[in-house]
Amino acid sequence: TVGIQDVQKGNFSVYPNPNKGLFTVKVENPQNGMIINIMDATGKIIRTLEAEGASTSIDLSDAAAGVYFVQMTNGNQASVQRVTISR
């Protein structure tokens, strides 16, 4: 089950935010098997990545400008943060 604490800001950061489609996801306590899902404003997953290590660079320069959501699954925690792509 996912509790309120599990879907809050969590143990990762997204920067720079806003950006032009290139950004970094940095995890405070990385574990094996981390998954990053990028979702559009409707909740549709547009990209899924396996993260290795504390920092992962993401290139969404081909995506339209707008608000996206970065969902990080790290061990048994899932957290979501918003990221804005501007042109």
C-alpha cells in the first residue's frame, strides 16, 4: 500500500526546474532497482528509466512545453515531483 508520506516530495530532487527539457534527478539514498517514470499532465507515462546511482540525467527536449510529473520508485518508497518544461 502507498501512504500519504510515500507520495509526497520524498527523497529525491529535480533540477533545474523549470528547464528546457534537460534535467537531473538526484536521489538522497539510492537503492538497487530504482525506476523513474515521467508522466504528462493526464497521468500517461511517456518515459520509463532505470536509475543507477545517485544522479540520473533526463532528456525530454523532444517533449512539448508544459508540466510533467517525475515519479521515483526507490526501494519500497514512491514519490512524485512536478517539473516544468518551457521553451
